[in-house]
Amino acid sequence: MSTAPKVGVFLCECGDKIKGNVDMGLLAQKVVETPDVAFCKTMPYPCLKPGIAGIKKAIADAGLDRIVIAGCSRRLMMKKFENEMKDSGLDVGQIAMVNLRDHVALVHPGLEPAQRAEKGARLVKSSVADLAAMVPGLRFQISIEKPVLIMGDGIATYAAAQQFARHGVESIMALSLDDEEEIRLLHEKYPGERQNFGRVRNIMKAVEESPLVQRITVGDPIAKNGKTGNYSVSFENPEGGAPIAVEAGLIMACLDGEMESPGPEFGHNGDSVICQSEADEHLWTVGPYKGNVVFWINDVEAGTPEFAHLSMRGAWSLGRAMVERSDKCNVTIFHNQDTPLPLSAEERRISRKLGIQWVAYDGKICPTVQARNLTYLVKDDGLERELPWDQLILSPVRVVGRHAIDVASLLNLDHKEGRFLRAYHAQVRPENVGRKEAILAGSAAYPCDLSQALAQGRRAAIKVAETIDLSKDGKLFSPAIVSVIDLEKCIGCGQCEELCECGAIQVVEGIGGAFGRAVDPLICTGGGTGAAACPEQAMYLQNASTIQREAAAGALAKELAPGEVVAFGCTWGGYAAADNVAKSGLTMDPRLHMIYVPCVGQIDATVMAKALLDGANGVILFGCVPEECHHSFGVDHGWSRVNMLKKLLALAGFDRKRIALAHADFNNPEGFVKTVAGYTEIIAGMDPIERTPQNLEKLHAIYDTAKNSRVRLLLSAALRRPWESVYRGAQRHALEYDQEFAGVLAEEFAQTRLTRALKAQGEPQTIKDLAVHLDADKDYIAEMLMEMASEGKVNMIHKQRKAHFMV
């Protein structure tokens, strides 16, 4: 049975929007001529019910296994087509869309309908080539049979375990403290919440009595291996000896934040001026306070106004306990006037009854701590006032804590220095968000009170249980578009693991005992930036591979006239801006032909080189605006690869301006149109690359150098990482690395050309012969050949006392 792909193309008339501007008959004729097209049909509206039914019938009758729909915006319609075609056997990645309406029909008033049909056909053929080059990757079922491991020592651990037990799910709590020790130290993380400790004890008791919950006492975590369904985590043994190994199907992290004392700038001295956690400890171990106790809610002045409500709640609870335990204690809560009181009506009544005062100050001028007095101003009153105190209690400084950071790092949870653990997320569509192998709960994710931390534990456990239910029902499958690593090629360099923004890369023991990498498919977002960065090209994006991108770029490049260019546009930047041109009533230079990519960070350097090799005279990437990339750093990766191609073009004697990176704002189609006009004029002002044997040899060498593992490793090592906050084009990254990288490129480009020349000649060559053949400096050629001979890349023999080289 034939395994050749069968691609169907459906051309949308879109009323008169496309049909009235494009010669649909000529377009269909051009598409049908494409060898990989097995079926082509023009339809009024493929997106409506009759159109959907017609596509399904064609898929069944013609045996189509992938389709291209050429009509309007993929951002509007792709999800609909993917959902509708599921029962026809087509999965995500087997359906492509070309925006004929907004990229061709409505934006080129200077073109005749036949010319628009010609351009539309080029875009369709490019998309067909992409699909035809796809090697379908199958989704596979994922089974979760082992217990859930809850780690991190957070108080939410108990609530999560209780929820799992209620759901009939086995869990393992890996804790370093016993229950009583946990309760004794709880005030250090949740000050002023002792009224809720009884509730925590009840949860602990329920968990202890459940046969579905196993509790183990461990030290710090050491390592984590495996992926969804089959994890192995090792911990230090608190009693010494061998590490404790735990097998789990899923992992959940419960991590508490920590409280630190404020600095001396607020007068903290650990005695008369303390913070809330210290006050809580004193109240319940030493005894009641006497005199004037002032809680200063100084979060605004400390630069964390978002935590002021927590500090006010803590002050209210502690202050209430102090007054109720001693009639000689007067409590005042001193707060910034812009911070609203977090009290219910009943709590306000109790506050008045207990005599707790709430004093607001003008935050424009910071209060001053003096001996037994706070000096402050109130709004619209220039009179300086004083608030007497015997004990001053400050807001605590809320931090993640070193233990939580260490656990988060081990579990590949997102973290940026100085921020809480959920500070960073890629801004992608919901279907692109991978399932975190460690679902997070607790105040290390974001500061919260004790009740909220427990609620987080319950909610996270419910999410994990839903995943387990899917597994039990046989409905848990890997995504269609996901990164995959070929362990035969993987050298275990770890570049992909560092570059992965979703934490999906796992260490596995590879062939020969080497530690390679594998992708957890339920965590991977399918961003593809790591795949394009792999030095050995061992990692690829299943159903959206670099091979497909090269096929699309090459097919388009072969069809272009000298002044026309290949462009790549991302979902949120270039492609979206192009969609908006027609909607804004603007026109666009027809010489630009855009290929859709989810992110320009997916574009391997080989894809750009392939476009130039197959006929393009110019290539441009349209990414997001710097620091607004939806994949966090994809546009940075695109910038680095474009920069590399510029250097290779210069080494080959071509103009660097033939390749470029541009930034496009979805909301600024006018700016996009100007950028397109500017770049197409640059390319039109150059002579086309003559396709002479010598120039083709150089273009082939550029392509081969872009695949060179040494070049790719050096490029990958310099790419921006998810935790880096500065755009990679910043000058502080540029000079030293650029000089070294340029030298490596020059060396590898020269050696690539020499290797190609020796293979093409098929017989031993002298230095002079090769210098003439490559039109290069003889001394430089000699230096490169001797180095290649010493490394075993070429063989050197002597004939008639002259050195000859061969491969």
C-alpha cells in the first residue's frame, strides 16, 4: 500500500472578498499542477456547515491524510477546522491554512486578478510542501499507576493529601518535620493565624487515618528523573546512610514562603522594634503585652504594597489576641491611607468594642521612627503628629526562601530572582500550555494566608486527580505537536534543558551510560525554540519539524521573481500584523510572501539558508516587539540566528542585508506596512544572486555550515535563557562573544567549502588547485587544510613531492 502523502487543497471564495479579486480558475489550475496535491476544490465558504461537510466527504472519498484550506485568518478559523476534522482522522499538524483574503486578495490593488492568483498559488504550494514533508508523529497513551508524590514541606501538603484520599488517589507525603513540629513552627510562615491551627490539626488527623496516604520522613531532595507516569525522586536520608528513593506517577509541590525581619531602615532591633512573626512567638511563649503596641503596616514603604492586606490581616489577628489576653494592652494599627481596611462589618464592630485603633497616614511622606514615637502626617493637614509606642511591630518581609527555590529548581518550576514562583508564564494559547509535572501550591507561589494556602492544596490536588482520571479512562494522550529527542543523536550537552521555558526536558540514561535528554510530552508547550537550538539536531518538533520548514521555504523560494522575498511571521507579531493590514484598509507590497510559524524562535538557521539556496534573494523574519515575545525569548533566538546568517553571507561575498529580523506589533499594521516596504525596496535595489556554479557552491556551504555541530553548540550556548531578563541584543552580550563566534564561523565555513570541493572533485587535490577552485587565498587554504589533516577530517598524501588532499 502506498505511503505517499495525500494532500487536499480547499480554496475559499469568501463571497466576493476573494472571488472578486483573485482569478480562482487560474489559482485552482496552478494548485492542481503541484505534484503533492491529490485533490483540489473551490468552495464558497469552507468554514460553514456545507463546506465542512464537503471537506469531510473529500477526505473520505479521496483518502486525504492532510489538507490545506486557503481562505481567511488562521487565528479565527484554525481551531474550528481542527475540532471539526477530528472525526475524519486529521489531527493537529495535519491541517494548514493560507490567508488568501488578507494577505493577497484585499491588500494588492495594483495587481490584476491573475497576478493575485499567481501569488496565492505560491503560498498554497509552500504550505503543501510543508505538509508533504511531514512524517506524522503518533500520539501515544500515557498511563499513571503509581502514587502522587507531594514534596516541599508546605502546609498545603496536608490539604492536598486529604483531597487525594477523598478522590480515591494514593499519595506519598515527603516531609522533614513531624506534625507537632510543623504546628509549632507554623507561625513563622503564617503569623497571626493561630485561630486556624485547630483546623490544620483536624486535617492532619484525617490524613494520618487514611490508608491511601503514606508519610515518609526525608531530608533535602537530591535528584529527580523520569517523566509523567514514571518519576523517581531521591532524598537525603535524615538518619544517614543511603538516599531515600521514591517512585511516583505524578509530582505535586507544596512550598511555603518565608518571613524575614525588615532591615534597620525601619528601626528593627529585635527588641522594642520587631516584626509580626516575632510578636506572635513572644505572645504565645512569653506572655501578654502591656502598654501601647503599634503595628506599622510598612509594606508600601518597603516596596511591596501588594502584600499590605496580608500584613493588615495579621496585625488584626495578633492585635485582637493581645487585647483579649490583657486589659493593659492598647493596640493601634498604623497604615498607609491608600491601603483599604480588610475587615468585615462584624470585625469592625469587634475592633471598636476592643478599642483597637486604626490610624491612617499620608503615604507621600514616610513616617519617622523615633524613641517611643512615630512621627507622621495625615492627608490635607500639614501638621506633624506623633503616635506613642512601647512596642513597635513591623510587617514581615515575605520571600520565597532558599529551600523552596532549591525544590523549585529541581522540579523545573519557573522562578526569577527576587520573584515568587509563579511570576513567569509564556503568553501562549491555552492549548499550548503543558501540564506542569509539579503542580504548585502554597505561599511560595504567591504570598497568601493559611486558609488560602490550604485551599490551593485542595485545588491543585483536584487538577492532578483529573489527570489521573483521564489516565484511568484511557483518555490521556501525548500532544500532536511536541518536541521529541532522538537519543541516537543526543550527546547529553544539556542545552535544550537550559533553554526550555516549560521545564519539559528530563535527564535519561542513554546509550552507553551517557546521560541524554528526553521530553515529557505532557509538559512541553510545543514552542520549538529548544529544538531549533539543538547542536546535533537531535531534537525536533513532531508534526512541525525543521524539515517541513525547509520544504516550505524551498518551495516558495523556487517560485519567486528576483525582487520578491520570503518572510516568516509569528502568531502574535508578524503574521497577526499582516492579517490586520486588510482589516485596517491598508495595502501592502506584493513582493513579500509570508510563511506562518508559531514563533520565529522555531526557525532553524538551516531554514533561512535553504530559502537562499533554492532561489530567494531576500529573507526576513517578523517577530514580536522585544520584551513582548509570547514565548518569552523566541524573538531573541531568531535575532541570534539571523545574525549568524548575516556573517555567513558576508563570508561568501554576498550582501548581509539580504537577511533581516523585524519586529511587528499586532496593533500597528501601519508600521508593519512601512517595514515591509522598506525591506522589499532594499532587496529590489540589489542585483539578484546569480545562480552560477560558484555562487551555488557558496550557498550550499552556508547551508552546511548552519548544520555544523560546533557552530550550533557555540550559538546555542549564547542564546538567551528563560531566566534572563535582558534582550539578547544588548551591548553587554555583543563584542567578546561576537568576535569569537565570527572566527569560528569563518573557520568552519572555509572547512565546509574545502570538504565539499574535495568530494566534488573525487580525486586528490593540491592546495593551489583548491585555492583556484574556491577563489580563495592560497595561504589561508593551506592553513585550513593542515588543520583539517591534523584533526583527521581530510587525508594528506604526497605525489611528486607535492601535498595532495582527499576525503
